[in-house]
Amino acid sequence: MSANALDLRGLRAGYGRYDVLRDVDLQVAPGEAVGLLGPNGAGKTTLLRAVMGLVKHRTGVISIAGTDVVRMPAHKIARGLAALVPEGRRLFVDQPIEDNLLLGALHLRRDKARVSELLESVYALFPVLRDVRNRPAGALSGGQQQMVAIGRMLMSDPTVLLLDEPSLGLAPIAIGEVAEALERLREEGRSILVVEQRVDLALRMCDRIYVLAGGEVALEEQARALGEDGRALIDAYLG
Amino acid sequence: MQVLLSGLAIGAIYGLVAMGFAIAFYVTRVINFAEGQLLMVGVMVAAWFARTGLDPWIAIVLGILAAAAVGAVTYLVAVRPVLAFDRFSFAWLVSTLGVALILENGAALVWGPTSRSFPALLTGTSVHVGSATLTLQEVVTIGVAIAAAIGFELYRRRTLFGKLGMAIAHDPEMATALGANTVLVATAAFALAGAFAGLAGVLIGPITYSNPYLGDTYGIAGFVALMIGGTSRPAAAMAGGLLLGILGEAANKLIDTQASDWFPFVVVVVMLLVLPEGLLSLAAPFRRAVRRARAPAGATG
Ligand SMILES: Nc1ncnc2c1ncn2[C@@H]1O[C@H](COP(=O)(O)OP(=O)(O)O)[C@@H](O)[C@H]1O
Ligand SMILES: [Mg+2]
């Protein structure tokens, strides 16, 4: 059996003395798209940040394609193991789009051919970015900025893709475009963990769903198995 | 004309030190209060090697390298530990001042507290520009400083490492999440900042001679130049330095021959009252307008 793309076992993580996550078990199989839902403050962002190594206090197992990263410094995890579209995108708004993308491929900088190949694949996924590639990222619309953030994540050619509420604050059309892009990545066989507050979107984009509440996994289920009843169930957790 | 050119020559020195402050601050948000002492390290080490009979040009290069090395060590010893303990700590204020004191007193201990010679390579030749006369040293100083400012700016915008520096300046945690080793980049920034100060040192050395207390004067002038230029981009600090140099020379001429000793303080007070974000803040409204004009219609949602 091949290793999971992402495997969390007994993960505890938090800030200072206080654990936000308590004994979280969560897996993303290779090629699987997993949705992470839960009310505000449940610890979803903390979970993604813990995988990236951005949360200092973390214990348990965090394994990416069989590599234990729980003690690995963040900048090493970022070199092809995991990549993140963070809450609020956090683009380098003063710098051109293309520089934002190239900064995603820092660890591949010596392999120029690979970098231009990845850049081409990002422009193939989001053709509109090619035309504006020399504009400062801050000059784009929210939807296009989210495309840049997703593109920057893809530029590091990571084993597991992490997205924190990619639809948040976007206009309906932009949400559709982002969801479509994620479905494309899923079809390409990427391993994805996406935090998504909108249940309908999560069920559409994902193979499997986890609901996180109070720092613990409250529900784990195949998206397919969750019909209208499941939605009601999830809604109950989301409060 | 003489005031203008002499002002540019001394202002170029202030500008290099100011850029040193700015480069380190740009990447780390830390003011290295030992920046002036790095100029002194450049002067002292170059003078010392020159006294041993080494070729003066090689001594000068070694002086610059020594300043860069001490800059890097300053980050690793005095800045990184306090920031690792608490990212928002202001303890670097004290720790870099501590480094300044150690360097100054250490240099006085090793090389003695009095001024000693510095290799004069270009001071003997005069260059006439219109009615004004400069030494070749001053002409080279102006040229080197402007080339350093332009070179840095090109490097910052055109190379991946420069772009990474900008990214770290903007959002260090996000840069880390993209694989940046922020400690390495910050150390490099402090080293480059040291090299700028060292460069300033070997350029002014033939005029000031080597003296362990040089760091005070030039550190303060460089800091004032940084205030004038603002911290939004390091090259602006060079503009601040050149302006301060010209103002100081004018004050010497018009007010009192020693006026440039206290004049920087007057300038900085006025600056902070009138333009707290530095000279470049004058241009900000224009830049915002340009950005708005370039943004696509309906740039929301
Ligand atoms: N940097 C931080 N320092 C201290 N506590 C934090 C920090 N970030 C988040 N928290 C706390 O951790 C808990 C979980 O937050 P978060 O992971 O952002 O939840 P979610 O993304 O599910 O809304 C919240 O109670 C929040 O207040
Ligand atoms: Mg969140």
C-alpha cells in the first residue's frame, strides 16, 4: 500500500500553552480531494498551518507521502511537500503577477525548464493571468488574485495542495471559476485538502469530507454518501 | 556650484550609510544601530592592512569585506536571538546599540583611540567642474555611491533573490511558506548593509583618517539621511543622503563653518514634522493614482 499524500495521526497543535487541535486524525489519499468544514474557530486554519510548519507547537504525526514533517522547518516543507493558498491570499501585492508565481517555485530555481513548464501550466489553467502578468498583483480583482494564489501554490509542484477558504469574499462568478479550477486539479489526480465553509461547494469539489468542531474531528464521510440528510447533519455542526 | 558638488561628495557617504540602514531595515524591520560602526570597521581594517604593507587596494577590499562580515555576525548574534524569542520584541534596539559600543571600544582597545593614517590614493588629483574644484576622491565617491544605489535597485527588482527580499519585506511568514530561508536572507541583507557602510568608510577614510569614533558622526548622519529619504525603498535613502550633504554644506557656508555638525538634527526634526514618511511620501499620491488608472474596471469581488 502506498503512503497517504497526507497523514495526520494524533495531531495536537496550538499557540503557546493552549492546544487548538486535540488528537486530530485525518488522511488524504493520493489523488483524493478532501474537504474540511467546521464553524469559525474550530481550528481549520490552524490545521493547515500546522501541516505547513507555520504553527510552532505541534506534536503527533504529520506525514506527507511517507515523510514525517513534524520537526521539519517550514521552509523545507514548502520545497515540494506541501503548498498553501492561505486565508486572505497574502499575495505580494506590489510585485508583478509573474514574480508572485515565480516566487512559488523558489526551490526549483536551478531547473529553468521545469519552472517555465510549471508557469505554462498555470497560464493554461488560468489563461487570463497571462495577459496581466506584468501588472502588480494588488491591481487585480479578487477572483484573479485568488487565481494567482492558486497558481503560486502550484508552482512549487507540491505533493499535497492546501487551500484555506478559497471562495471567501469572492463574487459568484469568481467562485465558479475557482471551483472549476479545483475540479480540474482533482481530475488531474492532485491530492487536495480544502477548507470550505460552503457545504454545497465542498460536496461538489471533494471526494470526502471532515467536519472539525472544537479542535476535534466530529464527522468523517464520503461526499457521495452525504445526501440531503448529510447536509442537514453538517449544518448542525456548523451551527 | 562648489557647495553643491562638495555637498554631493559628503552626501554620497551619508547616502551609503543610509542605504546600509535601509537595506537591513527593509528585509528585517530592524534598525541596526551599529551601522555607523560598520563604516568605522571598514576604515580601521583597511588602514590596518595597509600599514602591514599590503597593497592599498587589496586592503580596501578587505576593509569592505570585514564590515560585511561584522554586519552578518551582528544579525546572528544580536538580532536573530531576540526576534526568535519574541518576533515583536524591540530588544534589538538595545542589542544593536550594544554591538555599536563593543565595536567602538574594541577598536579603540586594539588600534588605539587616536587617528591614524589611511591610504590616500586619489586625494592628490584635482578635478575642475565649472568654477568648482573637487578631488578625484570626491568625484569617485559620488560616482560609486550613485552606481551602488542604481545597482542595488536593479538587483532588487530584476533578480529572484532581490524579489525574494521584497517578498520577505512584505510578508516574511508567507515567504517562508514558499520555501524561503528567511534567516539566510536576513543575514545576507545585514552583510550587504555592512558592505555599504564599509564602502562608505574606505571612500571617506582618506579625509577622516582611521579613528575608532568615526561611527558616531556618520551613523547619525546616515540615520538622518534615512529619515529624509524614508524607508519605503533603500535607494531613496541615497537621495536623502545627497540632500543632507548639500544642505549641510550650504549651512557651513551660510551659517557657520561648523554648522554641519548640528545641522542634521535640525533637518530631521523639520522632516519629521513636515513629512513623517520621508521625502518619497511626496510621490505616493501620484503612484496611487497611476495604480488606480492601471487597475481593470470594476476591480472588486
Ligand atoms: N496566532 C494565534 N494566536 C493565538 N490564538 C490563535 C491564533 N490563531 C488562531 N488562534 C485561535 O485558535 C482557534 C482556532 O482558530 P482557527 O484555526 O483560525 O479557526 P478556523 O480557521 O477554523 O476559523 C481560535 O480560537 C483562535 O482564536
Ligand atoms: Mg480559518
